Amino acid sequence: MLKTSQLSHTALAVAMLSAVAFVPTGAIAQQVAAADTAAATPAQADEIIVLGTRRTDRTLTTSASPVDVISASELKTQPAANMLEVLKNIVPSFFVGQNTISDASSFVRAPSLRGLPADEILVMLDGKRYNRSALVQVYSGGDTGLSYGSQGSDLSAIPSIAIKSLQILREGATAQYGSDAIAGVLNYGLRDNKTGFEAIARYGQYYDHGDGKSKQISANLGLSLGERGFVNLSGEYDDDGQTSRGATRPLALVFAQQNPSLASQLPNYPGPVQIWGSSPSHGWKAVINSGYEVTDNSKLYFFGNAARSKANESFNYRSPISGTAVDVTGATQSLGANGALSRVFYLTPCPAGNATCPAGGFVSNGNTFSVKSIYPAGFTPRFVGTTEELIGTVGYKGKTPGGFTYDFSATTSRNSLDLSMYNSISPTYGPASQTAFKFGDLIQKETDANIDLSQPVNIGLYSPLTISAGAEYRRESYTATPGDPQSYGAGPYTASQNLYLNNGGGIYTPNGTSGGSSPGASGYGGTDPAAAGSHSQSSYGIYGDLETDIVKALSVGIAGRYEHYNTFGGAFVYKANAIYKFSDAFSLRGTVGSGFHAPSPGQSNTQILTTNFIGGNQVQTGTYPTTSPIAQYYGAKQLTPEKSYNYGVGFIATPVHNLTLTVDAYSIKVKNRIFITQNFTVTPADIIAQPALLSVGAGGAITYFTNGLDTVTKGIDFVATYRAALIEPGDLNLTLAYNYNTSRVSRADANVLSANQILDISHLAPNHRATLSAAWSHDKFSVNARENFYGDWIDSNDYPVFNSAGKLVGQKFGSKFTTDLDVGYDLTKYLTLSVGGSNIFNIKPDRIANSPANTVYAATGSTADGQIYPRSGGPFGINGGLWYVRARVAF
């Protein structure tokens, strides 16, 4: 039986679908003009497409490539400051996790398009390549399951108010744009208005607990430079509060019961000792776009983007006690203390020259230290990440009377991530340990220079042959700076302490041992000076492109590109597409091509230490580049470029006036995908054979980058748009977008993928995803509604579940509908007020199921670490409903 909320969603979905199917064509008065209003509107069928083609006359209905166009108005009505959240809401094939606790991946979240990783998506700002972030995704949880090992762009640095429109190319295009464009291309077109001012202020908070208070202020200003130039400025400030959707740890409840006088010293008291939710963050973003007409047919242009954001993430709670708790089945389970807190550090070394208390031993007496003296109720480290983005492009472009176009440009960029932590400890330093650490900076720098040329030539076909050619030079570098010595170092208490009891008269007898501690800070490892440094690679590429209409009904295009890297050699890729117009109402299109993704300097040189817990004890997990002695000890080989082959076929139909349908099927094969191996456990014998492993320690784990798998991705995109200016009761715009996508691993090397990861690559993102949007406006009112459907999905990496036959199936989280609503009213000609809600029925993913791998406890309704909902957030997050108010001033 359907629950009330499900019935509400079903009724709304049926009503909106009915509107798409049965809006009477007789009520159409005229075609809606494209206007940048507060109401979200779909792209017009005759809007010019600049992505996937170098012709200047392509539109949505004449493009041989599938392209989505998202208007500025739709971007600005989203109740989110982060561009990742915006795209997740409105692009069905775009996926990104919430990343509640996922190390540095919470600061730079990795998206996926069509189930492929972040660095197989090319991002462009006004047609120029956007730089990568400084973070390589080495976190191994379900949060990054689709982008493990990738290094993509940080989309959160782009303010939505600066965007004129976003065009999304849904096919491979490395032959046109270079490395990385395997899953598709995102091109953010910048606003270029010469006059006008717009400002938007938004405040919102979540239903649950009233937390996650969200504040955003953004503005755009257009200025003219005489009659020939302009400067357009955009800025945004946002401040998002912490959300909490978990419970406290069962062991923290035991501690409070046993130690009532210390209960108030539990982290985050009286809330959960570790917080599952969105991390608090604040920051600013700015964009400048400018141009000046040097002649009537040429102009000099410059644009740039700068941003800074700081977030503060909860880590796992470190308990000072062991205890027991009852699970939901009534069974009693043991819960362990953190090794660093349960250990006693003996501080008196054996006296020199005493044969009964040898050098290196310690006297077993009262001169001791315990981390409990600093954190009597345990501790939860807080991980802090500060990201900074700076990119600028300058260029000169124009067109001659004969139709020859040229564009010369150069781009330089810098992205950095500063990592630090407080409320922590470096246990191997005992009483001398710091409680706050700097882990060092990660820095990505890029320089690009481009030449793009095109010339239409009449050769007797229906339209001129557009001949395009160009060249690109790229240089990128990846730098890691050293962290505090205690953040990565192995202090004097790394090894187990041999203890001796003083019997008097200078005689000592052995009195057992006190176990050693894992090196580095508790939670994360800073960069060792030996691993610090800068690494770079350079490349050049040349391309050629031909496009024409052979006859009126048939358009074709072919492109080829050769790109050469000083580190990996060369690669040639191609692309061919065509569209045939059977009638004004129906066209068929298809694409075939190849592509590649070259390993970045970050993927080739990243070295990171993170903390995991095994049996309550802290151990280090080290991820190493293939060139390191540690990785080579475990069999690493040099990385090579990924290769891809993509195929697509689809149709465009306009069965009635103002109704456009597109259906596109695709297949993408990627060979030699860059991934990270499974864990290799470090033994004492390994440390003897390879002393560099001491920084990880016995019991720790090693992973490294490798070209370890091939994947095949297949799917279908369906988009229907309907635009009508009705006589009464107003203007109506409808969009239905659906994506079916599935990926499978066709080959995997040993020691690379686990069975959990193989399952997640196929099902971590829902295989079915749809959005149904309606935008209605009349006089001073506007209403925007969107119904979102998310098919079921699986996170086996975090929640491994086996069926009755012993087969790994992972936990399946059920399909859900969520509903968004925005209502606006023009108070004056210049001022619009809006109220709205995202996920207005407060829907959350299914709860984590009790299983042998994830025990759920009766007292908290959570797992041992306080999880109630999946830690990744799933496809729409665990925060639930959000309400907001927004004011917009424009003149």
C-alpha cells in the first residue's frame, strides 16, 4: 500500500504528465519569447548551439549532437549555492554524492556524468578549458565510488549568477576539444550584458531540527566601455550551516551512563559525538567577463573566475572505553576503544648501562601519560579544507568579410586545497603531541594556449563546407607542500614499549609490553617532505574539422585530433556524426568516435595517508604513485592514457507546434581506466624488505594508481519540451527529461576491483532517473514545480549484503520521488519575492538495514558509528526538506 507522501508524489506526477500530453493546442496564442525571468524555462528549439560544432547556424533541432541548454533563469532559481547541487537537481544523468564524512573528498566532491568519472567530463568556461581541482579522489568509500582515482574540475567555484546559459554535450568529443571529453562536455557561457544590475538574496533552512541554515547573496553588474566594449561583473557569498542526520554512537551512550560527570565533555554534547550530514562552509565566488571591439569585426576579450571556500568536517569519534550494546535482534555486541586512548605511554627510560634494563626499554612505574588526560571523554577530530580557485583567459577573435574566423587565446589557472585538523592527536609523540595540525597544500596549475580557425568554402554542395583547424599547447603541474612533522611522522612511541619493573638495588625484571601506535595524526596524514614537490607535464595538440550539408536534408561532420604528451607519447582520435531530416517534424542523427584521457600529474604523483580503523585500532592507509618504491614493491607499473570508443543514435521530433522530443541512445567503452588498487596489508616482514613502509606501519594498508579495468556504459536520454503562451491563464513551459544508464566492468586486473566496487560501478547511481518540470507565469505571478524520480540504487562498498544463497548483492535503497516548488511575485517592476521548498515532502533514502557487516543498535536505531541513512547521501542526499525565501532586484 502506498503511503500518504507517496500518493502525493504519484498524484502530482500524473497531473504533470497529463499536462504534457493534453495541453490543448487550440489555446496556443503565440510562441513564448526567450526571456530571462524568474521563472525557469526550457531552451527554445531554435536557440543557437555553440557546443559540439564549429558552425554558427546549429540549433537544438538541427544539431547532429545531443545538447542540453539550461537557461540562466533556471540556474538562478535553484536553492543552492553549489553548482554541483544545481546540476544534480536538473540534469538526470548527472550524479554527485553528499559526502557526509569522506576525508578531503568532502571539500571537492567528484561528480559523474552517465556513470563515468569526473575527469572524463570536460568543463569549459565560455568555450575555454576549465582547470582541474588540486584534489585527486583517493577516498575509497561509496561517496567517490564512481570517481575513485579521478582528478576533475571543481564546479562549486562557479557562481550561477554569472552564467548566461549552460550547454551540455551528451557525447564524447575529445577529437574536438582534447583529453577528458569522454562522457561529455559542460560549457558555461558567461553573461555579457553591457548594462543593468541584478542582486539576489536567499535564506533557507532544513525542516529537521531547523539546521543547515543557508544564506546567499549574489549580484551582477553590466558596464559599457563606450560603444565598443563592456565589463560584466558577478559576485556571490554563501554561508551554509551544519546538518546532522545521524544518532550518537551506542558506545557514547555507554560512556555517559558510566561517567555522568564527564558526559558534558563528549564531543558535540548533547548531540551526536560524530556528525553525519553536510559540513558547515562559507566562501565567495567572483567572475569578470569583458570585451572590446578593436574593429567592427574583431574584439579583444578577457574573463576570469576567482573563488575561496572553507569547510569544516566532522570525523569519526575516538572512544576512551570499550563496552557492549544490544542490537535490534536482541544480541549483545562488543564495541572497542580507540587504541591511542586505551594505551598507557611509559615515560621513564631504562637507566644507562644497566644490563637488567636494556637500552630502549622503559621503567614500569607511575611516570606515564595517557591521551585521556587531554580528551577524558574521547575526541572527534575536525577536518578543515580551504579551496581557492583562480583562472583567467585573454584572447582576440574576429571574422573577415569572406567568413574566415579566428580566435587566439591563452589561459592560466591555479587551484589549491589547504588541509588542516584540530581536536586530534599524533599518538606516537606521547605528551609532546600537538592537537592541531597543518597537512600541507595541494596545488594544481595549468597554462593553455589555443588557436582556432575556420573558413566556409563553396564546393557545390547544399551549404558551404566549414573547414576548421586549430592547435593547443597545455602545461600542467601538481604540487604538494610539506605538512607539520607530527602530521606524518613516526614519533618515539611508534614501537611497542618493553617494560621493566624496578626491584631495587639496580635490579629490574621484565614486566610485559605496552603496544605501539600508528604514525601520523589521528584522522589524516600530512605530506612528508620526501613526497612533497612539484611535478609537471606538457602536451600539444592539432585538430581538423569538416562540416557541411551535402543535400538539404543531410548534414555531416568529421573531426580528427592528434595530441602528444611528453610523459606518455601521442594519441589520435576521431569523431564523425550526421543528421538526416526526413521532414520538418522528424530527423535522425548518429555519432561514432574515439577518445582518451591522459593521466594527470596528480594521478601520477599523488601520495596521501588517511586513517582507517580495524578492530577499534587506528591504522594508516597510504596511496602512492606508481613511481614510488612502495608502489613498485607491490607491483605497480607506469600509468598510460585511457582510451574510449563511443557510439550514439537518436532522433528529433516536433509532432506539434512548440513540442520537441529527442531520444538518444549511446554506448561508451573505456579501456585501461585509471583506478586505485585494493589494499595490500603491511607486515613486519614487508617493513624489513622495504623500510619506507615504516611511515605506514605494520597492520596498515597500501594502495596505488593503476590502469586496472575496462568498462562499458550504455543508456538512453529522452527529453520532451513544450512551450506555449496561453490566452488564459498564462504562459506554460513543460520539460520531461529521463535517463536510463547502466555501466558494467568488462575487465578487471587482479588486486584492483573488489566485488563490492564492481557492483557499485553498475548500481551506485540509479539506473533510472527522471525530472518533470513545469513553469507557469501570469501577470505578476510565477510558479515553478519539479517532480524528481530516482530509481533504486546499491551501495555495496559501504553496506555489503549477501542473499540467502551467499551471493553479494549489497544493500538496495528503494526508488523515491521528491518534489520542488518555487512561487514568485513581482512586488514592483524591479523587485521579485519568492518562497519555495526543495524536497517539500521531506523524503529521505531508506535507512541502513541491519546486517552482519552493519549492525543496527536498539538504543540509537543506528550503526555503531551513528549512521541511520547511507553515508554518501545517495542520489538526493539525507538532509530532507528545505524551505527558503528569496528576493531579487533587477533594473
